[in-house]
Amino acid sequence: MHGMDVLIILLALALLIAVAYRGFSVILFAPVAALFAVALTSPHSIFPVYSGIFMERVAGFVKLYFPVFLLGAVFGKLMEISGFARALLQALLGWMGTRHAIVAIVVVTGLLTYGGVSLFVVVFAVYPFAAELFRAGDIPKRLIPATLGLGLGTFSMDALPGSPQIQNIIPTTFFHTTAWAAPWLGLLGGSLMFLCGVTYLNWRRRQAAHAGEGYGQGHRNEPAAVDDVSLPPAALAFAPLVIVVALNKALTGWIPAAYGKSFDFASAGLGKAPAVDVSQVAAIWAVEAAMLAAIVFVVVTAWTRVRARFHQEMQQATGGAMLAALNTGSEYGFGAVIASLAGFQTVNAFLSGAISHPLLNAAVTTTTLAGITGSASGGMSIALASMGQRYLEMANAAGIPAEVLHRVTAMASGGMDSLPHNGAIITLLAVTGMTHRESYGDIFMVTLMKTAIVFVVIAFYVLTGIY
């Protein structure tokens, strides 16, 4: 019976993977896949599970994280239409030049991502400059997707402490940590990701040059020439990113000190609403306030630039944020339903026995689920919804700080997530005009390095105790 229970879970996961790969909405099919598993195990529980587990978890996820998705999307759009992103790119790329085109693109995309700009916005903003630099340096265009992926989906997304990306924020609510958790491990992992990735891509560039391969001709989606007329000063364009990082850091310490462990509405004369656990949401508040301040700064300093497109772009940003939040929330609800099934308890017991170390267990499970779902945030949400408390208990028993668990889980989520069916990879290839056949091999190599570095970080912590 245990084997059949596990098979049911695998069938539900297979269904979710299949529909995601074919481009169908996860919002629609996550509950279908979850309830399919319930129907095969306990048919009379379908309605209670849908209302009491799936929708409760979806609503809880959206309540906590939708403002992060929304503010990130708005900030990214404003950076784009104000010309700030382009000014920053022009300055950095002009300074580094075509000789270091790969490093320049990785640094620029990493900087924008770490500064809070949405990953998808970064792709659209940086690609024209990447194409221009690669063309000038006669570097094969097929390396652009892996170069962009290294900059926006590895060290800056979930390794570097303080990253405002959702992959670094989700663990804070489970482990009561902050976005700055385990800074030394994050810096080590992020540095290794950057160095290994850049070394590999430059090696691939030299291989191509030795074989006589250049940028190539007849490519799809070639961008128009980059217009650098009337751009704002680079220092002004850099300021919003500094605001996000600095204010996020400052508020991470100030919010718990100002509010204490919880906020009691009754004592503040605001009715009888349940008290808010500040330790669970302090990191989210810090990121939200930091991005809001940066948004205000861009609007005030660049209103004449953004005014004409403000209404239209904000509509698009809002719609994109809602879609992203509900997609991930639906995957989170799916994970919660799967975790309630008997088959999952079998899998959980097997993993706990086969991989007893909590950090290894968390890393393997999280990166596996991220790979299966094709989503870093989705895979991590499923893992933490089902096993987050278990991870924390195992870590506490082993004397491992929650901060270390946070950093390892966040980094593992951005490992095998970038399999071919990953939505960001599909978008990245579409924007750059490349195909899986042409460019995915290099993306996959970066993915393998990113995944391996997670285990290097675990080994470093086990050997030194530094985090």
C-alpha cells in the first residue's frame, strides 16, 4: 500500500510538470493535480482538502508575499521606463568594454537583481546591451542566455545576503530569519558561483574563437541599436539600488527593536485582531519598505520621463505581479496537499533515514522539487510547506542555526530549478531569439555548478562552523 501511495504522489507531480512544460496555467492545474491525488486516496475528502488545505495555504502565501511581488514589479518597470536601468547599463558597460563583455553583463544583471529589479525585467533591459557587446566582441550569440542566467538567477538571487528576491524572502517566514541570514556562507557561495560561472563562460568563448566561431548572422530577435540619447546621470540611476540595499539592512535591525516579538492590536487601541508575530514578517516588512522608498525616489526624480507611460506600465506591472504571486501560491498549496497524504509520510521517513543531516536533507529535497516544478520559489514553497518545521526541528537537534538552514535552502532552490521546462529559461530563450538546442547546454552547465556549490557551502560550514 505504501508503494501505491508514493506512486499517486509521483503521478500528481508528473501531471503538474506536464502541464507546466506545455505552458498551461499552474493556477488552474495545481489544484487539479493536488485533488487528483486526493481522489485516488480519499475521495470523500476532496472538498474539505480544497477549502481547508489548498485554498488556506494559497491565501496565506498571497497575504504574506504579494506586496513583495507587486513592489518588485513596479520598481522594475519604473527603472526601465525612467531610463535609469539603461543609464546604469551604459555606464558599467562603457567602463568595462567589449574585452570583458561576459563579466560586464554578469555584473550588470547581478547588480540589478540584487537591487530589487524583477528578474524578467532584467532580461528585457539587459539583452539589447548584451547583444551589442557580444556582436562587437565577436562572441557567439548562443552564450548570451547562459551569461544572463548566471547574472540574474544564481549569486544575486538567493546567495548574497540581503537579496530582496522572493527566493531569499520565503525562508524568513518559516525559520524566523532575515534576508541577511548566514552572510559569510552567502558571500562564499555567491563568490564561487560568480567566479566558476564566469570562468566557464570565458572558456567557452575561447573555445569558440579557436574554432573560428563568432557572433554569427541571421539570428532571430536581433535588437535595434541602443539609443543612449538623453539618459539620466549614472549616479542618479544607481541611487535607487543603493536605497533598496541600505534601507533593507537598516530596517532589518530596526523593525524587531521597534515592535518587539509581536504586535498586539488591542493594546494599541485597534480592536481585537490576533497579534502579529513580528519575527515572522520583519524581513518582509524591511524589503517592502526599502522597495517602496526606491519607487518614490524614482517617481520624484524622473517624473517627466515616466509620466507618459506611467498608467499603462503600472497596469502591466500589477497584472504581472498578481500572476506571479498566484502561480507560486498555487504551487505552495499543491505542496501542502501532497504533504497531507500518506504517501508523503513514506517519502519523508525515507529521506530522513537516507539523509540524516538536516542541511543535506533540505538541500537535496528543495533542489529536487525545484527541478521537478521548474521553479525555484515553487519548489522551495512545496518543500517548506511540507517539511519546513521538520527541517527546523532537525537543525535545532543538531545545533545548527536557523540562519544556516535559511541560506542553504534558498541557494538550493536556485539549483536544479533551471531545467528545460523552467518558465524563466523559456522566456530567456524567447527574448534572445535562441533555442534550447543552441543555448541550453551552457545554461545547464551553470546550473550544475550552482547546485554543486550548495554542497561546498554545507561542507565549509560543517568543517569551520562559520556562517
